[in-house]
Amino acid sequence: LDGSVHIQVGTLSKAVGVLGGYVAGSAVLIDYLKHKARPFLFSTSHPPAVTRACEEAIEVLLDEPERIDTLWENAAYFKEKVIRLGFQVAPTETPIIPMMIGDEALTFRFSKALMERGVFAQGIAFPTVAKGKARIRAIITAEHTKEELDRALTIIEEEAKKLNILD
């Protein structure tokens, strides 16, 4: 892609596990963004410790590529099981699995019920997503074991049935 991609944007939060993000491009582009991009104008640089944590996280990914394979295996496993339970899953090419609920209040009740049982799956609603498109987002990692994913899936199914989200 050298020469054909003019701007690369990436995250250092969910993808790398630290925080922030980056924009890479030509010196002219970066200079323009520094002076004209409102989000950049009102931001500040990372503290050195955060920058170092980002570097270390990237080193781990480069040194241990099997973690990336495990991440995608876990995400595919969880997504398949969630769909089998009966959830509509928004199309995604990430290890963040969005289970569509629709009703905002119900979404947050569901998220709270899951949290009370030890499953962190965040409720997302307007204005983050369109009205009527509220969802629960489960973030799958390479560190999850199949047993942990299965336990979470059991709890998700039980709580969804209690709230009449699933039959």
C-alpha cells in the first residue's frame, strides 16, 4: 500500500490496550492537521508513561503474533455463540461484538444485570448510536479462555431471558 494510502488512522486504546490514537501521513498533511484539526487543537500529548506503554504493547504484538490469532479465534467463537442464542449482531470486523437490543432503557437494565453477575458488557445508546439502535457491546480479548467465554454466554442467555430479550 506504500504510495496508495495517504492517511492512516489507528487506535491505541481498544486495539493496543492503552489509550489514544494516531494519524500518520505526509509531513505536509500532519502540519496541516496540527494547525486546522479542532480535536488536535484542544488536545495534549500523552504522558511519557502512556507513550512507553503503547510502545511495549506494540512490541508484545510483534513478538507474540499468536495472541492476535487467539483474539480472532475467541471473537469468532463468541460471535457465533451469541448469534446461536438468538441475538442480532451488528456487522463488525472487530473483537467488539455488538448485540442489538433497540430499547435504550432495556439495554441499560441488561448491562446492569450482566455486571451484577460479573460480566462487563457495556450498554451503548444515542447519541453514540442512532435512536432505536441501542446495543450491548462485549469486548473479547486474547486472554479470555473458552471457559470464561462460555460462562459469560450462559449468564448473557439467562439474563436476556429474564428480561424477555430472548425467548
